[in-house]
Amino acid sequence: MVLRVEQDIFVVRQRGREVAAAVGLEHQDQVRMATALSEVARDLLRAVGGADVIFYAEPRPDGRWHLRVDLVPVGPLPDGRYVPQSGAVARLVDSLGVVGLGRDTVVRMSRRVPVTAQALTPERLAELRTELGRSVPGSALDELTAQNQQLIAALDEVRSQRDELAVLNTELEETNRGVMALYNQLSEELEETNRGVVALYAELDEKSAQLRAASESKSRFLANVSHELRAPVTAIIGLGRLLADSASDPLTEEQARQVGLIRSSAADLLNLVNELLDLAKAESGRIEPTWADVDLRPVFGQLRGTLRALATRPEVELVVEEPPSSAVLRTDEVLLAQVLRNLLHNGLKFTERGEVRLRASRRDEGWELTVTDTGPGIAPDLHDRIFEEFYQVPGTTRAYGTGLGLPYARRLVTLLGGTLHLDSEPGRGSTFTVALPASGA
């Protein structure tokens, strides 16, 4: 097409819209392309007196088709470049600029063809050229009428969008008011909760301080009572020993039996006093381990010798396995011996038939010392309770102890940097496992 007079601007606009529709651009894009083309045509007509207008349908490397329009000015552009009079023109198309083709300077614009458009095969393009060649351009009045209709449609769409936007703004304001009300409510509830949490923490701190004070008082009480009881109990044991001594006046059989009961009861009471005193020391933190490299073989040998006398039932055998030659760990020998002696003593007391066995085995970076018995066993729900002070498994009596030995043993194991664990079921015996690191705590 040629652009030489103002009448041609209408024809170029009309042809631009027709070509855009033919290649498959959507209605809004057709209007945009036609509007951009008429604006550029008007600028070139005023600036250089016109141009030649050529329409192209070309494929791009990305597989998309583009509608391209080249406007070849009939004269040189000012400064060799083109600047549209309205900055909005460039937003109507995908690209707008000036390119050089040989000696010519061309104003080029393009718009992508939708992927949903009919495929632009060579046959389809030839058919479109034929159809466009047969169409007769309308008059300026026709194009002005069409342009007015497009403008009215655009205004209606803008008005509709404005009304929708107003509705959305109203809904958004209502939502914002609801959100702010909810936020204020949540803020008040959170503030109230925070005040409650602060008060609860203050109460917990107070209770913790009271518990610490009560624990310290209990430890002091146990220590004081133990010290006060130890002297008279020791005196009772000494007097009982004197009464039963062969150098003293002879006792009747009944007197000897009663003196024996006195000595036995005093010995039990002394054991209780000693256990109370040991527990008080452990709770007050007055027990400090003396760390040294300890060979388990002498420790096990000493336990084997000292506890063999306690295995008075012929149906119960005490077995202390010999540890490996490399069984050396860094610990406190006295405290460790107390723990093992306590566990073995418990096993011998509660086992009526079978054996009580002590063994040592290497595990990862430490040692496991296990005391296994064939006693009555302990229900799983009582595994934690037996480590509570003064607790005894239902069905046992005070003849079996005070309920302080296991809590004391666990505290000592903790001081040594290890753990004391119980594995037991009713009717299947019990296994106490002392796990200690080889290098100490």
C-alpha cells in the first residue's frame, strides 16, 4: 500500500485491521494493531510526506508466527530515527522501532499471532492474499464509523471494569475491616495469654524455689537424723555383741534368741541409716567422683568374694564372669563397686531359684555391666517407679529392704557419666544394665 495523503491513513488503518483479523489476532489486538499503524502513518505523513506500507506474516525461531508491518518512508527521517508522537503507541504492539534495510530506513512494528490461530501454511497465506486482494477498501466515513464503534465498545468495557473494580474495592474494604477486627481480637487474646504465661512462669519459679528449699531441707533432715541415729544403733549392736559374748554370763536359750533378734534388728536399722545418709549425700551434691583408670577384673574379683557369703540359698548360684583382659575404664572404683554390690545384693534377695550373674561387655565407646537374675521379674509399668525413693514393688515386704538402694545406685551411675536401665517382665527375671563411657564423664 502507499501512504501519500490523509485519506490513505484511513485505508491503512482499515487494511491493518483486516490483515490482523485474517492471520488470527484477537479482536482487541486487531484494534491495537490498527490504531498503532494509523498513528505511525500520521507521523510519517507529516514528517516526510508519506511511506510505502508492507504487511508480512513471518515465523520466528521460537515457533511463533508474527504479523509484521514495515513502513518505508518516502524521505529521510529527521536525525535518521523515528520517535512516535505518543508514548502509548509502543505499548500497543510487541515491538516498534527503526531498522536499516540497505539504503532504506524502515519503521517496523510487529505483534505475535496467538498459538490458537489457524496454522499459516503457504496455502493458507495464498488464500488470505487472494481474499484481501478482492476486498474493496471502505470510505473514510466507514472507517470513522468503525473506529467510533470500537471506541464505544472500549468505553463500555472500561465502564464495566470500573464497576467491577468498585464492587471489589467495597468487598476488600469490608474484608479489611473484618481482618482488622479479628486482628485486634487476636491481639487482645494474645496479650491476655502472655500475661497469663508470665504469671504462670512466675508461679513456677516460686514453686521451683520452694521445691529446691524443701529438697535441701529433706537432705539436711536425712543427714542429721542419720547421724543422730547411727550412734545409738551402733551402741545397741555393741551391747548385743557383749551380751552374746562367751566371756559374759551365760544366757538361757530364750535370752540368746532375743539378743539375736535385737542384734539383727539393730543391723537392719544401721543399714537403713547408712542408706539414708548416702542418699542425702548424693542429693546434696557432696559426692565427688575420684577419677582413675580402673581395671574391672580386680573389682569383679572383690565382689565375687564379698558377696558369695550372701548366697545362702543352695538353689541360687552367684556367677561373676571374668571380664576381658582389656576391661579398663576411667571411673571411680569405690562408687562403681557400690553400684554393682547394690544390684547383686538386690538380685540375691529377690531370687529364690536359679542364678544371679554379673558380666562386662564392650559397647561402642564404652562398657556395659549387666546384672541378670532369675527372680520374679517386674511389670513394665513399674520400671520407672522402682527408682523412686522408698518405693517397693507390691507384694514385697520390709524384710527385703527400704526402697533406697536403687535410687542411690542410679544417682551414682549418673555421677559417673552413665545410665542405669532395667529390662524385666513378670516371671522372666530382671536385667539391670549399667552403661558407662570408657573415658569417664
